Amino acid sequence: MDQVPIEVLAAIEREIVASAIERFSLPLDTILYDATNFFTFIASTNAHCKLPARGRNKQKRHDLRQLGVALLCTRRDGIPLMHQMYGGRVPDAHSFAEVLPLIRQRLVDLGRDLDSLTLVYDKGNVSQLNQGLVDQTKLHYVASLTASSQRALITEANPLVQSVKLDEDESVMAYRTRRTIWGAERTLVIVVSETLRAGQIRGILQHAASAKKWLQDLADTLRRGKQKRDRATLQRDIETRLMGRQHLSEVLQFNLSGTGRTLTLTWEFDQDALDALARDWLGRLVLVTDRDDWSTAEIIRAYRGQTHVEAVFAHMKDPMHVMLRPQYHWTDQKLHVHVFTCVLSYLLARLLHLRAQQAVGYTRSMERLLDTLAQVRRVNIVRSTQKRGVRVTSQLEDVDPDVAKLIEVLGVQP
């Protein structure tokens, strides 16, 4: 691995991607961007590498050094078009600003007309600076804003949402408008996602259960007269514990009374407050775009394409198939090559899956396809002949007819 210079990786990836686009006629009208991090087991004392560092790990492994990986994918099939590795301390929004020029150059190198492309990215990559950088490119965009930054707009939208049909089986409630944001007039779509709302309610209840236990323990300590902090300090500590954590300060009401050793703490869960949150606030997505000519349904569907790039990261964190960790390397150069080979492995596996889908209508997952093909065995047969001595031939073992059809269309040689 140490024989591969970092400088040549992008060119190799570009040539492979260009060939895949041509051979499989991959559509590039909408492209998806996202970034994540992968924790490593590289020792803190290992000074051979600079990229791995502790940061906000998305799998809660804040105790380990991590690597950041940004990925650009096609919308329809989730085929990787480009990747970029960055340091573990770099936040997503900062990495987006660094990767955006590379994305533009990759698309130009692939011969794409930037005016016809739409880049989709989520709120973790959005800032006023980053949006200004996107505005300077010729790329169109569909992104999301944090709900907390658009409280007034969500309040305005609540009584005005209307049903939007996404396909034959699904409709969502949404509100569309135009607003001046960061110096430019943009189209905004507020979407009510029932899936997101249900997940947020579960999160609130889980955090509330933990907070209630903490409050109960504190109340028991006060009742035994074991608490030495004064009332003002306790009040501040409780408010800090509840502040900014899944709306806990809104759904958990507490009362601290008395002084000194007579301090008493009582609390209750406010179901009405949770119901109001669920009705007026939870489940809201705020989408922003310059695709003014698109229908509301097209904008929502484009943003939902983010699930494809998220699925790529999920595959690469799968320990059974195309996995990126653990990394058995501890120099930056080898880490770059390791991540490159993992992305390339996923790209080839996804193209294999796509060929099976196109050729024989394969309906199962990519992982199931890999497992099925892994069961196919080739054997070498050694025969003794009078004229030629030893003759060696190879052939595949007998397989299920459906697998035999896969083998044929995938070009597996006996």
C-alpha cells in the first residue's frame, strides 16, 4: 500500500467512475453529498499520523480517534462518484467548504454541464458562508435548514400546509413559499414528516425517562438533607441539565422550594406540552432550493434522495461485507489508500448488483447477492492421460438454476 502516492488516487477514481457512467448509462441530473466519520483504534500516542483525531463521533465513540469521509453519489442508484478524506477534528460544515471545489472539478472532468445538475446536501453542511460558495458555482441545489432557525416560518406554515402527492401510495403535508435568505430570494418548502415526528417523540421520551430518574435521585438526596449546594446553585444545575436536550425544559416542569436543609424538589411530566410540540413543531423539515421551476413534490423527492448516500455509509460500516473499519494502518498515506480501496470496493459491488438487477431482474439486496456468489466454488480437476501425462481443468460446482443464471449474466468464468 505504501507504493501508491496519495496524489494519484483522485485520477484513478475519476477514470473508473467515468467508465462506469458510460458503461451503465448512469444519470447525473441530481447528485447527493454527505459526510460522516469512522472511529479507529489508533493509539493516542501514535504520532505517525495527523488525520485521525478525537471529535464529535456520530456513533458516540468520542473516546477514540476518528477519520472523516465525504462522499458524492448518484441519486438513482447510489453509485459513488467521488470521495474525500479529512481530519477527525474537522466539522461537516468546514469539510463541505473544502470539498465543494473538488466536487465542481470532478463534474467538469466528467464532462458534465453544471447548469443541468442539482446538488443535494443536508443541514449539517449548511451555513451562510457555505451557501455563498454554492451560489458562486453554476450548480443548482436542494438543501435543508435547521428548524430552530426558521421558527417564525414554521409557525406561519402550520395552518397553511396542504397535501402533496409524492407517488401513488404516499402524500405528505407541505407549505411552499419564497423568502430572502442570506441575501438572495430562495424557494422554501416546509414538510411535515410523520416518520421524523415519531422518531423525535421517541427521543424526547427516552431523554425524559433519564432526566426523571436524575431528578428523583436529587429529590431523594434533598429529602435526606445530604445536599450542600444552595438553592440558586441547584436551580441553575437543574436548568442546565434540562436545557437544550430534546425539549426537556418544555415537557418537564420542576419546582424547588425551601432553603438550606429544608429544600424540596418536585417535578411532573407535562403531556399537554408534548402534545403541543408534536402538533406545532416536531417532524418539520425546512427545505431550501433555487429549483423554482420544480414542483413541490420534485423538491421533496430530490431531498429524500439523501437516504441513498446515507445507505452507502451504512454499508461501509457493516462489519460483514464492504467495511471500512477496522483500519490496520497508522500512517496518513496508508489511511488514504485504505479508504480509497473501500470506496472502490463498494462501487464495484454496487455495479455488480446493478448489472444483476438490469439483466435478470434481481430483487434482493447487494449483501444477499455477495453472500450468494460467495457460495459458488470453482474446483480444479487433475486427470492422468497416457499421451499428455497430467491434465488440469477447472469447472464450477453444480449450483441452483437461479444462481447459474446470475453466473452467466455476470460473466463468471468456470
